[in-house]
Amino acid sequence: MLRDDIMKNHPEINIVDFDLYNVEAFNRCENNNEVLLAFKSWESVHPLIRIIPVEWDYTMPFGILHSKKPSVKVKRLIKAINKVK
């Protein structure tokens, strides 16, 4: 929804997607004076990243990646998450 709102109400903003957030992506944002939407926990992944909290009425989905044959611990985590849903 955030993307739709930005595209509709702020056409001057150019949204760029990254297949993977890595050092190259962080460097690109820094070198081009761009903004990167990130989580607080990412603050330590790059020496120049600075997280500024925002209070928006948007949510962001997330997922959990695991191997085709998850370990017992991963299975327990998935089971616990499913109980919370």
C-alpha cells in the first residue's frame, strides 16, 4: 500500500527495487543521496546507514526462508509462528 500511495500521490519519487539488499545496494543509496526503507535491525550492516523512525499507517509483510529440509529448531520456530497467526 505504501508503494501505491507514493506512486499515486508523489509521482516525483522514483522507486527502485533491489533483488537483494547487500553492501552494493547500501553504497548505491549513499553515493546517489537516495533513501532506503530499512528496518532498525539493519543499522549495523553498513557504516554510513542511519535509521530514522517514521510513524506511518503502513505494514510490511515478511517471510521466513528455510531449507527444503528444515532442522528441528527451524520446524519448532515455524510451528510457534503458526500458533500466533
